[in-house]
Amino acid sequence: MRVGRTYTQHFDLETRQHELLGMDLGEGAPRRALILGLALYVLWTGALLLMFGLPSKITFTAYFLPPLITAVYGTQRSQKNERRWNLTRWSIGTRYLVLGHRPIICAGRRAASRSEWLSRRARWSSKTELLAESPLGPLVDRWLGAEDSVPSGAGAPVKLTARPRLYGPDAVGKAYGRKAVQQHRGKTS
């Protein structure tokens, strides 16, 4: 059996900024991380300045630290999917928990009915058990919906571990058998 490999990860070249405003950055910082950090600082600090005004000595940390932590840890490669940043995984996970997704049925040949969608309670089930037992339990139940509202047949997503295989002509010939190959030759002659 033949095995295919993906070598594109080795060609993942990132540009680096070696100098910024006359300061030498040594080995250089990744440009994408710098651009993301700059955008986060502008958005975060701008929003806080509009809401609360200039920071004091105590609140300066709230203005400075969240975009820094997000830029540093968010631009690192994910350990589960090395082609993605952590920030991408966090975004996809948050979107799934908040909005969910439409199930794909028969490879998209038919649209899923509303009863086939996963309910909010089913998506949040592992994360809300502790909150449901706390004094916030009634609020959590109201937001997630009743436990009976989960339709039968709907459950957690099924994780597939498909492995593609490449079959050569010799394996295809063996699969069809000699008679099929001889019949095919007889029809073309």
C-alpha cells in the first residue's frame, strides 16, 4: 500500500521584522503577530478610552495586558492543528458554542431540518454542569433551554478519523479481478 505525506508545512515561511522605528529587534518578530498586536491594541485601547477615559496607574494593566497576551499566545501554532494559530481555534470554538453550525447530511444533498441541529444545551453540556448546580442554575437553564428540548437522535458530533489511501493500477486490477479486466479488453477490441 502506498502512503502519501504532506510536505507543505516545511515550506511555511514567515516574514520577520528586524527593525522597528529605528530599534533593532535582533532575530526579528513575525510580521503577522506584530500587525495583529497593533490592531488589537488600537481596538482594545480605543474602546476602553471611549468608555472609561485615560488609564490610572492601577487600570493601566487592563489597558495594556489583554491585547499583549492575546497577541503572544494567539499567534502561536496550535498543537492540535499545526496549520492554524491558537487564535483561529479559539474563534472557531467560540463560534460553535455560541452559534452552532448546520449539520451536513448526505454530503450536503439535503438541508438539515431544525430538529436535526444540536441544541445549545447539547453543545454546552460539558461546560455547564458546574454552573447548573450553582445559584445561577435557573439562569443557565433558561439560557440553555430545558433538558427535554434536545431532540432524539441529536447528540454530540461524531469525530471521524478518516485516512485517505492511494491505490495504484495494480491494486485496482486486483480489486476488479481478472474477469473484469478481460471483459473490458474484450469490449474495447
